[in-house]
Amino acid sequence: MKKATLILEDGSRFEGESFGYEKPVTGEVVFNTAMTGYPESLTDPSYAGQLMVLTYPLVGNYGVPSFSTEENGLPTYMESGRIHAEALIVSDYSETFSHWNARESLGDWLKREQVPGLTGIDTRRLTKVLREHGVMMGKVVFDAQEESFCKYPDYTQVNYVDQVSCKEIIRYNEGAGKKVVLIDCGVKANILRLLLKREVEVIRVPWDYDFHALHYDGLFISNGPGDPDTCEATVRNIRRAMQDERLPIFGICMGNQLLAKAGGASVYKLKYGHRSHNQPVRMAGTSRCFITSQNHGYAVDSDTLAGEWEPWFVNMNDGSNEGIRHRTNPWFSVQFHPEAASGPTDTAFLFDEFVELLKNR
């Protein structure tokens, strides 16, 4: 294996070996504490522009499933059509894999999609640096010349949503029933799967598309990468849709932040974000707690919620906002991923609640 180095913007260096594609890359270095789910995480568009560090030490032992698609065009096992993370960084890569559904190794998949992979990295020390300092930019290089010429981009200034969103309208389940406009900020495939499973028609539109001329019964705002402040066009369209006070609206992850911004609240960047399968959240005003899958670096400032808006879920680890809802109108959103993939599906009932609102409209 060729030697490779991860260099953080504070000068910290982590030496390892390459098991993926060999090219220099830059991105925001973030860590994910999940024990499984690397095929789903790597293909999650919310990781665009990021170098993904997996804290679980052994990675690759169950390989990668085949990349097939269903009749509706959605991938069978992945969360999008390609890997979106800029690089994968692990402690111990397993060259040998064993799983009934595996078709290739993780390393071969990374090479095929031209994504670097580093192994032999002290991910415990790296994670400690990121927890103490906060997420920071980093670069993966293979020689001294790359180290000199590989520059750090300004992560907050790049509109990653524009890079991963669909470019034209895509329709699913045409004529099936109630119509949902889905604003694609980088939607995960399992969100679409769970909506289609509930027999609604989904009209998937680009992140900045003016959808108001369409006929629809509900609005869904998806997850997505990067800084939500780069999506002002989306916020304006959501705010216009909210003029219909009976319109059901449901948002997930970035959708939570964009709905909050449309309602007048503020969003801030977390120190190192939430990226795992075991984030505990509590439904506000109750003792009901749920274990959730999460992947986000920004959060809604609950103190800025005004009018009829209120916190709906709260993170039990750091007290940050995990969801909002309107007291009188059928509008709500969550910061976590009720569709999981990968992770627990304890909160998938939220999709049922949304569809029930559509039926009652």
C-alpha cells in the first residue's frame, strides 16, 4: 500500500496507507461513530465535501453489495447513485470480506469511484483532536508536492446542495394518490422509499425550483450537505408555500433547519456535529425518548423560535434542537433521520403522521 497523509488545517498530521483511489483531496474532516453502515453513509449526499472518519476500528469486513437499481430508478441498497464523501479514513481496513450480499471489497469500490481511502490512521487520537478543537478542514496527500499545492476551500461558502440536488423534476408513483412535492437538497433514497411505500405520488424538484404552479397536497423538505445559509432560494419558496396554512409540511435534517429559517428562526454550526446511530432524543414535554440516526453539522437555535413555533425534540446529550413544530398549522420537522438507512427506525412513524395529514387535507 502507498503511504498517505491526512493533514488538518491546524497542522496536525496523521500518517497511514492508501487502500482506495490515489489522488489528493480536501474537505471538512468529520467523524462518524456508527459501527456499521458504511455503504449507506458513503452514498449519503449529506457527506458531500467531507472527509469521513469512522471511529469503529474494523471497517470493510462485510464488503459492498452490488450497485443495482429498482424499476422506479432508486438504488436497491445505496442511498444515492454514487459516493459523495471526498475520502474515507479508518483505523483498520479488512481486505478480506464475507457477507451473503457482498459483491466487491470496500477498497475496490473506492477505487472504482475514484475516492481515496486511508487505513492505519490513529482514529482515536484524530477524533479527540476534532472533539476538542471542532471540525476543521483537512487534506489527503500522497507526496510533498501535493501537500504544497493542495489548498483548503472555504466549506461554508460552497453550495454543496446545488451540486447534489436533481437538475430536473422527477416523478414517482404517478397517479397513486396524494401528491407530495419533495424539495431535493440531497435526498437519501430511503426517504423516497418510505414515502412511496405509503402510496403517495412524489414530485421531486431541484432545491431552488419554484414549485408553486404545481398541483400538490403536501410539501417535504429533504436532508442535504453544507451550510443551510446557502439555500436562501429554498427558504423563500418554503415561506411562500406557508401562506397556505392548511398545507402539510415535513422536513428532515437540513429540512428542519430550512423550515426553521422560513419561520424566522436562526441556525448555528455545532462544534463537531452529530454523526452516529445512537443519538438519544426526547419528545419535548414528555418522557418519550428515541434512539436515532443522525448526520448533521448545523442545528436550529431553539431560543429564536417565535410566534406559534416550538421545539418538538431535544438531544439528550447536548440539549440541542432535534425538531420543531407549529402549534396550529400542520408543519413539523426533525433534525434526525427517521428513515435511518443505516441505523434504527424507531421514529419511522413520523412518515405515517405526515401521510395521515395529507389524507385529511
